[in-house]
Amino acid sequence: MPFTQADAERLRAAIAKGVSEAEVNGERVRFRSLAEMKETLNMIEDDLAGRASGSFRVSYPRTTRGL
């Protein structure tokens, strides 16, 4: 089930209240730390905006023939 804007708002409200438990995506979730809550909020916001969370960068080596 995808995240909704309401999920982000509930989590944002829980962070503002200083609680470590919130309802996200229809499930009651207990977080270990504020950092974990913020990371989850970023993931939800990225998902809502269509950005890939935890994305990585691919790079290819450039070589020469040594001439």
C-alpha cells in the first residue's frame, strides 16, 4: 500500500509532540529515535514526490589506451 499525505502529516505531528509512536500507512509503528522518525518522514516525502529514496549513483571508469 503506498504512502499518503495523511501518513506524512501524522508522522510530522508525532515528531512535533515528541512521541515515539505513530500510525503510518495504517499500522501502529514504534520508533527507536527521533533520527529514525525523521528518516522515515523523508522516505515518505520522497515517495510522495516520486523521488527514489536511498538512491545511489552509478559511475563508470574512464580508461585510455596509454598512448
